[in-house]
Amino acid sequence: MKELIKFIAEELVDLPDQVSVEEIEGSQTSVIELKVDKTDLGKVIGKQGRTARAMRTLLNAASAKVNKRTVLEIVE
């Protein structure tokens, strides 16, 4: 899951070397924290949060296959 979010984020931003992804795993739920440069934050979130929502939808579909819940947090 972590690699999926990292790939998507690196393709969206202008500074792909500033993208960092951390995964905090629990027994039932995983939290993925995405950090990007402040100048690229709008590109990751998108208009009215559409890009972020799309990334969360893809993440939910991928995590459903492994019967786990995954949450995406975009950290400033």
C-alpha cells in the first residue's frame, strides 16, 4: 500500500524527491502518512479534495483485497 501511494504522489508533484510515506500498522487498521513539500500540497489534495479522495478510494480498494482497513493522512 505504501508503494502505491508513493508512486501516485511522486507522479503528481513537482518535487518528487521531497515525497515521504510512512506506514503505521495495527492489527486491523493501517495508517499511511504522506508528506510532500508545501508548494506541492495543493496538487496532492486537488480541487475540493478530489485527488486526495481518489487516492483514498484506490487505497481502500487495494486494502479490501487483504481484508484490512487503510487510512491515508496527508501531513503538512
